[in-house]
Amino acid sequence: MITIGSNCIGCTKCVRVCPFGALSMVDKKAVVNSACTLCGACVPECPVKCISMPAKATPAADNSAYRGVWAFMEVINGGIRPVGYELLSKGRELADTLGEELCAVVIGDNMTPFFAEISSYGADKIYSLNGPSYKEYNTDIFSHAMIELIKKHKPSTVLYPSTYVGRDLAPRVAAEIHVGLTADCTGLSVNAERNLVQTRPAFGGNIMADILTPNHRPQMATVRPNVMKKVVLRAGSNAVVVNEVIPLSANAGRVKILSKHIDDVHSLDKLDEAEVIISGGRGMKNSSGFALLKELSEGLGGAVGASRAAVDLGFMPKDRQVGQSGVTVRPKLYVACGISGAVQHIVGMEASDTIIAVNKDPQAPIFNVCKFGIVGDAHQILPRVIEEVKKNK
Ligand code: FAD
Ligand code: SF4
Ligand code: SF4
């Protein structure tokens, strides 16, 4: 917590800038409470320089023993989840800047057929843990495996996908080896001190925060699917494969998968991997408007997405929300119906190959990002499009 000197003149400037409500006035003097995060925002505001930050408790760590950028390759239905290749592509950039190796970590059963593709995304090395115990994701088994691999090889950086699995695994590993973890990064780079700059939206998406973990290694981050671009660098299997064997931990049998229930919403039309997305906004007006979107998406073999306004109105569940505080998508075709094109929506879909917008307002900002725009009532236009799609199927 900060310290406030006795020369405080009670001007209240610090109270006004504290983003955490950690400062208040008592008897015309500023007092700080335990909500202080040491963000430092109040320090330069004080006209009499009476606010001081505590001396740094942690000495700068010797990070030189930690080398290598790792990407955890999530296995889903016996294959590699595409976000893994996005992590590798970003990881390649980071590894080149640091002058370190890029390594993929593959934990699964019989994953060798995927090694050539992993190599093509620039991996120098593949750490492979293979066997029936790794066929299905299991928190205890996978976190133990990652922890042991990290302790053995000491990477400087580990990237995980921001998926259900990545969000379960990465915090377990971080807590066990006492390192930091930044969730849902939208940008990653390396600064002059060789620290990983982990950029992510903060304060409900109103600012972008750059987060550093300078005193501990490895630096760990989860990255949302579709945020980083996949870049194939070479053909063939150039990566060195290191087959690892790690005895299962005593906890290995603690969690067992007894049965699986695949939710309709998460089944065929996974939003973050769909090649065609038909999205609707407030302009679709009601659930029957969304029924049209569903019909069109079924005709095109796609998934249905939504703006935040549509989600807030209950037309679609929250996990269908595209945008800054929802899912980031990169489909071949994105059709935005009755969506105005607020910047928070655009950042989640602007990387789509082709964007088509249907909006009755010719001034709607969505028309600035679309390739094809139709000005008109979506409720009248969509049935005609659906009819054409059915005819041409
Ligand atoms: P509106 O802005 O109300 O637009 C409705 C559109 O429908 C209008 O352009 C109108 O012309 C058109 N329309 C109306 N009737 C018809 C019709 N019959 N036919 C055709 N067009 C019609 N938003 C997101 O989408 N995703 C996010 O992740 C997200 N995160 C946010 C995070 C923060 C921190 C904040 C502050 C906001 C966030 N928002 C997000 C909200 C965002 O700012 C907008 O409010 C939201 O995207 C608007 O949704 P909309 O376009 O459906 O609704
Ligand atoms: Fe508030 Fe940050 Fe100052 Fe702490 S350091 S009192 S959180 S402004
Ligand atoms: Fe006191 Fe400085 Fe805060 Fe003003 S800015 S209330 S002088 S601590």
C-alpha cells in the first residue's frame, strides 16, 4: 500500500484519480485502504509530493536460466485445436526477437501424424507426451505433466489457448510453480528488457493494459482464439521431436470422466472455428428474427453470432457474443444483420475474409468495414436470401 505523508494539504486530487476507490478523506487528510493495488496513478497528482510507493520488495530475478518460447497445443477430438497454430505463429515472432527456440508441447494419444503440421508453423522442437492416459484432457494429469516439463526445461515464456482447457490448465500450473499469468491477451510483444508485454483489455474493455511479469519465469499468458494470425512458414518436419515420459502423479485417478454431454450450442457450430457466421443485432428485433439467421446459417453450414445488444436482450446466449467482451472470430464469411457496427463489435470480427452487412440505416458504421452492403430491412431481405440459398444448394 502507498504511504501518505503528514504534509498532506487535503486537496483531494489523489482521491479523484484513484481507479480502485482506495483513497478517501478523513479529517481533511487523505487516507488509503487495503484496496490499493499500488498502480501509482495517485503519486504524480499530489501537488506537495507526499505520496510514496513502497520500496520494491522483490529484487530483480536472474532470468537468464530460462530460455525458450512454448505453445501448449490443445488436443480436441483427436486433432490439434487451430488456436494452437495461432500461438505458434505469435510464438515464432517472440522467439525470433528473443533469439530463443520455439517449442510446441503436445500432450495426447498418438499425435505423431500432426507433427509435420506443427513444424510447418515454425516450431523448432516438439515436446511430446504420448499415451492413453493423455487421450482426454484431465486437470490433474495435464497440470502435473506441464509443471514437470517446465521445471525440467525452464522456458522463458509459455502460451496457452484461452479455451475451457487453457483456462483450466494455465492457472493450476501458475499457482503450483508460483508465477504470474495474464488471461485473455489480445497482444504479445517483447520489450527492451526482454520481458513479455502482455496486452489485454482492462476495466470492462475501456482501456488496454500492458502487463509485465519481470521477476518470475516462465512468463505465462492465455490468448483468445482468432486473435493471432496463423502463418505457415515451411513444409515438412524440421522440428526436433523430444519424447518425454513423466510418471503420473498420485492425484492422477482423482478426477475421472464418467460421461460426456455435448451441449447443442457448442456442438456443430462452434463460433470461434466456424467458416461462415451469420450474426444479428438489436435490429433483428426478437427471437423470430434470429430464427431467420439460424435458417440461413444452416443453409450455408455456418454458425449464428450476435452483438452485445442482442445478447443483453436475451435473443442469444452470452457465448454467442462477437466482439471485445465476447468471442473474436475470423471466418471466411461474416454476415452482420441489424448490427450498427460499434467499435467494440468491429474489433471482434474485422479480420473476417469477407463481411456482408444488412442494415436499414445507410449511415450505419458497419458499412465502413463491409465488402458488400445491403441497405434495407433484414426481415424482408433474409427470407429472399434463404430461398436463393435453398434453391442453389
Ligand atoms: P444498435 O447499436 O442498437 O444497432 C442496431 C442496428 O440495427 C442499427 O444500425 C439499425 O439501423 C439497425 N436496424 C434496426 N432495424 C433494422 C432492420 N429491420 N433491418 C436492418 N437493420 C436494422 N458490443 C458487441 O457487439 N460485442 C462486444 O463484445 C461488446 N463489448 C463491449 C464492451 C464495452 C466495454 C462496451 C462499453 C460496449 C461493448 N459492446 C459490445 C456494445 C457496443 O458498444 C454496442 O452497444 C453494441 O455492439 C450495439 O449492438 P447492435 O449493433 O446490435 O445495436
Ligand atoms: Fe489508488 Fe493506485 Fe494510489 Fe493505490 S497507488 S491509492 S490504487 S491510485
Ligand atoms: Fe493530500 Fe496529496 Fe492527496 Fe492532495 S493529492 S489529498 S495533498 S495526498
